[in-house]
Amino acid sequence: MPEHLVVDYPLSAATADRAPVIDQMLSRARAFAEPLIADETLDTGENTLAHADAVAKIVAHMGGSEAMQAASYLVYSCQHLNRPQEVIAKVFGDNFAALAVETTKLVHVQKQARSATASTQLSDGLGSQTENVRKMLLAFSRDLRVVMLRLASRLQTLRHAAACKVPVAENVARESLQVFAPLANRLGIWQVKWEIEDLSFRFLEPETYKLIARLLDEKRIEREGYVEQLRSTLEQELNEQGVQAKVQGRPKNIYSIVKKMRGKSLDFAQVFDILALRVVVPDVKDCYAALAWVHSHFQPIDEEFDDYIARPKPNGYQSLHTVVRAVVDGQASKPIEIQIRTEEMHDHAEHGVAAHWAYKEAGHKGYAGVWASGEYDAKIAVLRQLLAWERDLSGGSQGQGLFDDRIYVLTPDAAIVELPQGATAVDFAYTVHTSLGHRCRGARIDGAMVPLNTPLQNGQTVEIVAAKEGGPSRDWLNGELGYLASHRARAKVRAWFNAQITHETVARGREAVEKVLQREGKTSIKLDDLASQLGFKSADNLFEVVGKDEFSLRNIEMLLRPPEPAPGADDGALIRKSRGSEKSAKGGVLVVGVSSLMTQLAKCCKPAPPDVIGGFVTRGHGVSIHRADCSNFRQMATRNAERVIDVEWGASKPDDGAVYAVDVAVEASDRQGLLRDISEVLTREKMNVIGVLTQSIKGTAWMTFTVEITDAARLAHVLKVVAGVAGVRSARRR
């Protein structure tokens, strides 16, 4: 089947209007996935549908509901759907879609992490392992169901390799042993933990595994007979004492045997839990009654007794552990470890947090991942075990923690937030949302009000007390007060204050510019057009530099009021400037139908041949010549159309030396040597520069060059050359 096939599963109106029927969910999910994955093979060589079938069974054994098992199939369907979230949500609901997509993302992340470290062992790539575990932790926090699916999938991968007798990549086996097994341990899912450990160890140290397996097998018949005799005797005696007990032999965990041998420097015969029994009774008082009977009929080894009922393990595990020896004919036998627990404790030990997550249906509401009477408390408990798992891994090599620089805290909705070590509630608020950080006024940690500069600890629940509006305090930027540990949060606070300063500066600049326009009677001018004529991208850019006193208002006045020439100027000759002595009006501007009128080139637009031009009759200063596209000319023509007259360029001789002053505006990224480079270009192009105005604002250079030209058409070529200078963004005639 094509990899990106879009499958549309139409629903009836009745089905679309109600949540999926849970008791049909498993078969529907498998039917949905089968055409997509039945012929597909995973990287391990296992058929994808067979893998999903096995994962569903493992999830069921771990305590997952039928709805949870159904999710096992949806995960492997995502890569075949162009819009997996949309399609799966349509058929099964939003919760299943979110789970499938989230798990698929995590699978891809882990594949990339393994590919990046394929040439090194995980133990030698702590940086990669750190990032991998972080991403796993955050993915788990977004949807706790992902934990179960990833554990089940990894266990099945190892089972398949063992059954087919094919090797597992070392980085996969090591990741299973160092990351997944501790995760199962922290969540108290012992059966999964033991099996992942044994299978991983089998692939990492095959010779040692075979040796221990052979030693166990050599004594198997003798050991099993002895344990069965002891089991039946213990169960019968306890029942006769009024303790309703079920006594079982315990499965042997090869990896735990090896760890104990290595950790305590023991040989095979000295490892106690090779022979082990488990006693399950109705309630706690029966646990201690059974313990009393065992200790009165066997010889206890005092230093090997642990009361995990009175002092539960951090992951909630409870049980009585004791090691005893049976005395036969005055001789003590081999040590036997006996565990005593209630049914409830046993359920927790077998299924861990899965027994408390309440993976069950929610009636008409549909499947929602975590549903229980104490949903929040259950979720918090699980998340804290995940954080403890992360800390377990951080106790890594030579005492150096993988996560010494990070902490993980919880929101009131029980989502995990990653923060730098030493972070405060203010850092937390800015991480959740910038607006929440600005409005943060107080904080509760685990329900208690605390100062805002209190450092947070792993696993705490943080609730922010926020104002409806407002901004941060300047005290937060004082490093000695300890309000912020995150560079990102500190940058957001600075940005808020900078924005406030900029806003005030822009307002001040706007007020100054508007006063100039009122004074000059030019209030009709569009502010953005004014800014553009002055070389700015927007009116706010102009207002900002004016507000900072970095741009003189005189420049605006000069633009609005171009200076007029003295009345006694040479008539007709001022339409151009000669490099030598002034020439006659011959070859200058001709006023159509009128002779001997004094003309002058307007300073606002500085026309030059062959620009299209127009004339405007001034009071006492002759005809002002403008470019036809000059905004000033258009405004004057609108107000006083009767004073507009037709003009045109007169004939010009090539050797008469006539030149015209025009302005060239350049915008560029400011850098050292920029003015020199542009000047060199103008020199090579034989442009005579008679004036330069430059300013630099926030890394952008604005330059205006006044150059003399004989023909405006020539200028177009020069502008292209200037635009090619490194850093120049635009070069245009003003």
C-alpha cells in the first residue's frame, strides 16, 4: 500500500453524533489498521500488524482496558495517512487521535536519536541519552497513555528478536536496559521490568546470560521439586492457622541475579533469591500473621528483612521481604526469599500505576485517557514517578547527573514544565505564556503561598496568581534578588520595558512632527508619505528617531518649504548649473507659448532631462519646474490648477557642460567601510558628488547623495551598480 494513502472511513450520522462504542473499539481499530499495515514490515523485520497484535496483548496484561489496547493499532496507521489527526479523530475521537500522533512523534524522535549515536554506545553518549529521555518525559506528560504503549512496544521488539534468534542493535538493547527498564521499575510494572532487563541483557552479554541460564537449568528439577514441597507445606500450614494464603513460586530474573552477584561480589550459590516464594493474603494483619508464623518455623536471616508495608518504596510498592533457612535434621538449608503482601499490594506490584490510572471508558463521553474519582491525584502521582525515573537516570556516571541543569515542575492541570535549575515561579509563568509572566503577582507551590523568588524543586505543583492586566517589575531584572534564572524569561521582561520606552518615544516624536505640520499648514500630508520622502520605512520609524532627538525637525521644514532663489537671479538660466560660467537659457526649460519667463528647478524633486516635467507659476519668483510625479506639485496643482503651465526641456548641445543636481537615497545594513565603498562606485561611474547626508538607526544606514548628472537616463545605470554593493538593500532616486 502506498506510504501516504489517505483513507476516508465514512460514518453514519448516528455514529458521528456519539462517542465510539468501547466494547467494539478493539475490533474496529484492528479493522481500520489492517489494510494499512498488514503487508508492512518494521525495521526489526517483524510484520507491523503482528507487532500491533502483540502490543495490544501486552497492554491488556499490564492492566490496560480494551480501549487502550485499540490504541496500539492506531499508532502504526499514522504514517500512512496524510492527515492522521483529522482522520483518526473522525473515526475514533480526538483522544485517540492525539494519542496516536503523540506516540508516533516520540517513535520518530527516538529513531533519530539512535541514528545519531549509532556508532557509539549509549553509555558513552550521555548527551544524546539526556535529550532522548527529556523528550520522552515531556511526551509522557502530554499524554500518560504514551508510557504504556512505548513500554509494550519495546518489550515486543525484544521478544520478537529472541524468538527469531536475530540480534538486536546494541544501542536499542542498551537503551532498553538503561532507559525503559528503569521506567517500568519506577512505575512499578515489575513483570515488564524483569522481562526487558533479561532480554536486553541477553543481547548485550550473551555469554554471561547463557552461563547463568545453564546454571539455573542444571538444578531446575531438584530446585522446583524442593520449592513445590515447601510451597504446599507453607500454604497448608497458614490456612490451618486461619490465614487464607495463596503461596506461589516466584519467576527467576537472570539480570537481577547477575546484578546481585556483581554488586555484592557473590558467587552463584550465594544469591538468595534463586529460591523464592510469594505469599498473598487478604489484608495487612494477615501479612504480619504470616510473617510471624514463617519466622517461628524457619531460621530468619535478620539483615535480609525489609518491611515495605510500613515504609513503602517511592513508587508505592508495598510488601514484606524476608530471607529464611529451613532446618532439616539440625542442618540449615539453602536460603529462601519469601515475599508477603495483600491482593491489592500484589495488583500494584504486577501492574504498577496501570492499576491506578483507571484506563476505563467514560460512558457517553467516550475514552478520555485518565478517568478516576481522584483523576488529578492519580495523574500527579504518576507524573511524580516519571520525574523520579528521570532523577534515577541522572544518578549516572561518576555522580554526574544528566539533568543537573534542569528541573521539572507541574502545572495545576498536571502538565510537566521544563525549567533551568534554580528557576522561580516567575520563570514558570513566562514559560507557560508571556502574558501570564507579565501579569504574575504571586504563586502557590503545592498549595502554599510563597515569595516569587523562591527556587522551585522537581515535582512541585505551581499555580500562578495573576492580575487581569499589567506588566513586570523592574526588580525582576535585578540578579541579586533572584527572581529570574531563565535567560528567556529575562529577555521577555527586558523586551516589555523596551517596548514601553519605544512607545513613549514614538508618541513624543509624533507630537513634534504634527506640530511642525500644523505650523507649516501641511496637515493634509500623509505621515507615511512624509516618512518615505525623508528616507524612512514607516512613520513610526521617523517618530522614533525624532523622539530620541536623533533627527532634526529642520529637515522636515526644509522638505515642506524648499528655499526660493533670490529675485535678481539671472533670468532663464537657473534651470541648470554649468561646471564653468553660467550659460544662457538656451537648451534649458521652455515655457510653451511664452518667452522670457524666469524659471527655476524645484528643490523638492530636483528634475533633470528627460524627466516629464510641469510648471507652477509662483508669486514673484517665476515658474517653478517640478517632476510630473512630484507629490508637492500634485498638491499645488489640485489647489491652484490655474497656475499650472506646460513646460518642456529645451534643446541641449552635448558639449555645453550642463549638469543637474539630483538626490540618490540608499538604504543599507550598516557596516564599516560602507560609505567608502559606495563613494568609490560613484567615482568609477564619473558621478560628481556635491553633498552627502548619512544617519544610522538600529543597524540600518540611511544615506542621501546629491550628485550632478547631465541626463536622468544615465542615473538608472548608476543606481543598479550602487545596489550591487555589499549590504545595500535599495538605491533609488528621491
